[in-house]
Amino acid sequence: MSTSQQPVLIKNPTKLVSTYPTVALTVDCVIFGFEANQLKVLLIRSDLEVYKGMWSLLGDMVKRDEELDAAAQRVLLQRTGMNDVYLEQVHCFGNPSRHPGGRVVTVAYCSLLNVQHHQLKILDNELHWHSLASLQEMAFDHKEVVDYCYNWLKKRIQEHPLGFNLLPDKFSLRELQNLYEAILGIQLDRRNFRKKFASMDLLIDVNEMEQDVPHRPGKLYKFNYEKYERNKRTWIGIDF
Amino acid sequence: MSTSQQPVLIKNPTKLVSTYPTVALTVDCVIFGFEANQLKVLLIRSDLEVYKGMWSLLGDMVKRDEELDAAAQRVLLQRTGMNDVYLEQVHCFGNPSRHPGGRVVTVAYCSLLNVQHHQLKILDNELHWHSLASLQEMAFDHKEVVDYCYNWLKKRIQEHPLGFNLLPDKFSLRELQNLYEAILGIQLDRRNFRKKFASMDLLIDVNEMEQDVPHRPGKLYKFNYEKYERNKRTWIGIDF
DNA sequence: ACAAAATTGTGTAATTTTTACACAACTTAA
DNA sequence: TTAAGTTGTGTAAAAATTACACAATTTTGT
């Protein structure tokens, strides 16, 4: 039995931290939109010469005393002019050589928005919506980040009601189904899809019809976030 | 229609990055174990005087050219002597005031291990297993980190086969059920639980029985990781 | 040797959920 | 007026989930 020696406590945490190596920290937003029945991601041309012509995520450094979430929101506001956007941290990427300018660690955020609602700042800049399928090489490790977030999204929309953020406030069941089919990359049975959402009882019939469609218009619905939050279920079941 | 001006490309990324604020970066491991039918987490006493007597996660700075995952693995090896431990990044915590020594951003990892397999370095140090329920205040924001990882784990074990990492190589169905009950905090029907795992057909009957139990011994099983990886299913279904 | 305690192992019937599938009604465009 | 395209709806079969009870096995204590 060893007499455990009294540990020496550190009095000056600042001094301790000053011995740590430091890194530059950024956030990168994978901004998804849905247009022409395709999942799109908003990209900008890289402003680095080494990546000339390549596409890059929208990101920025994290400021000195800034929360990570706040930094991501700031990027979104700057680029889309939108303030109340669905936003969630997904993963931190820290490969030591992911940035040609030195050690830059980035926290990736996934954000979902309705492409109609931000037609603002997109004309200037070299900002463009890209369909996921057509993405080739990107600047930094951004292709990897996009892939990671896309997989995250595929999983996530099956279990959480985020997909609605990609649609207008009021949407038809067809639009909703198109969204799921596009993101998951599969076909869904129309009747079963509708039955499923009907049984969840989380869509509010707003008593309006689609406008300007070249065929019989469908009913429009809103998602009932309030009810969802009230009844959020916690247990699902073991299955893998 | 504006004549979009040619953007100026940055030739020297290093110079650019040098203008970014920097932060100290650490990893923190939430190391879960399972003992006496309880989920436990491995903690150490904080070595900071401001947190005197409080418990802290096992963490360390990320070294200059180190991968994040590698840093977390290094912490695990140092503290448990184990090399091949289940480890996964969970979330990045960056509250500007989370560390009294300045801006320190941490990447939280969740790790699962069998408490039998590492009886090594735990005697010295002020390292102890704590039952989750009994956790009070902790150093830094570590209570928040533990809570986040515990919720992550609850979700995760329902959909992925990680729970087995908390058990011995060979385990009985009773042990497995106890594990799920403890982590999820619910009671499960024994017959249905067994039927569920039987139908998955991912447990290998190793033709051995439990030893030294004060009652009829149960059969022992191994998890068939190979088969699981082969047949991994991707689509589950919309439900929230 | 025996009885008590504790736990294993197993099946069925009722209910719920999922799946596959077809047709009449509506709206627009030509 | 007709063709094209889509909406809205129900049912039967299959699969998954739930609730539930009893005999067999092993250890411990007497």
C-alpha cells in the first residue's frame, strides 16, 4: 500500500494554458437548400490562389471571445442575410495538414434553409448553389466535410423534423415526399408516405391549395412544431 | 447587370492564417464503464486549485501536429494502458469562459471499455469510477460534457452495436440486458429482449456457460462484428 | 440428501405496424 | 372536349411488437 503523495495544485491556470500549443479555429457551414427537387449546397469560390477555381464552404474564423454557435450564425447572416436559420454543430475536423496556411481546426455546422427566403446577397460574390451529386474536388478538406454532413443529414431527417426547414412555410405532401426522396436517394410509396405522416398527426392542414401548378393542386400543410415538442418521444427501440 | 470584378486571390495562406485569433485546443474523454450493473464514468481529481476537490474528465492538450483522434487515443493509452478502445468524437465545446486559464476549446470523445481489462494504472493517481447518477458539480464545463455524451450514448446504443465494448468478450444475455436497462434507465421484457437479439442473428454462441454465478448459469455469446459489418443496413424509416 | 432461492430458456396469441398495390376525381393546357 | 398529370383514398397480407407463465437448472444452506 503506497502512501499517495499529496498532489500539487496549480494556482495559475493562465500560466498553464499558456504552455499549450495553439491553433487557429474556424467554423464552416454546410448550407443545404432544396430546389428543383434536388438537394443543393451553397458554396463560394475559394479566395486562395492554391485552390484557384475550386469551391469552398462558407466559413470564417472564430473571434476572440465568440461562441462557436455564434460564429456559425454570423457566417450565415453575412452570407444569406438570414437570422433564424436551422443550424447544428456536426463535427470537428482537425487534420494537421487540412489547411495550407498552417494548423487550422474547423468546426462544421449543418444548416438548412429555404432557398426562396434569401434571394438577397447571392447575385454578387461568387456564391452558388451546387447539386450534391455534381460536386467534384473542393478546397481544403471541404469535400470530406460535405460528405460527412450529408450522411449526418440523411440519418437525421429520418428521426427529427428538420426537413421542413428546406421547404416553404406551407408545403404539399408531394413536395415533402420529393424532399425525402431526393435526400435519401430512394423512392417512397406515395400512399404509405402520406399514411405515415397522417398517423404522426403533426401536420396542420392550413386550408389552402397549391397555386400555379400545372395539374390538380394539393392541399398545403404546416409542421406543428409545438405539438412535436410537447410529445417528443424518447424511446425508440434496439435495432441495428 | 454589374460587371463582377475579378476577385483578388490570396497568394500566401500562411500570412492569412497568422491574422486569425488562436485558441488552445484540448480533447476530453468521457470514458464509460459498466460495473455492478451501473454505468460508470472514469474521472480524475482536478489539478487546478480553483477546482480543488472537484472531479474532471481525462483530457490533454492537442499537440502541435497531432490529429484530434490521435490525441484522444493518447489520453486513453496514458490513463488506462489500453490501446484498442472504442472511441468516437461527440461534440466540440467552445464557450469562451469554459476554462479559467483563457480560451480553451475542447473536443469531447466518448469511449467505452470493459472495466476488467484495465485494472492497471487505476490504483495510483486520483482516478475513480463514478456512477453517473451520483455526479455532482464538476470542474470546467465537464458536467455538461458528460451529460451530452450520456445522451449521445443512450441514442447510440439503440442503433449501433457499441454496448458490447462495455462487457467482457463473452457475455450472457442477462448481462447484455442489464447493460441496456442501466444505460437507458428502463425495464425490458426478458423474453422479448432475447427474441430481438435472436432475430438479429448477430450473437455467436460460444458453447460456454457462465462461471461462478450463484444460480443456474447462462450461455455465453460473442458479438459477430464481421457479420454486422457485412450486412449493415442503411435505411430505417421516417419516425419522429 | 433435500429444500429453497435465483435465474435460465422457451412459445403463443393479440395487437400494431409495415408493405404492396389501383382507381376515381380534379385541374390545367392544348 | 380531351389528354396529361397529379391528388386523394382503403384494404388485405405480412411482419414486428407486445404481454405474459412455467418447467428446468444450478447453487447455497440445512
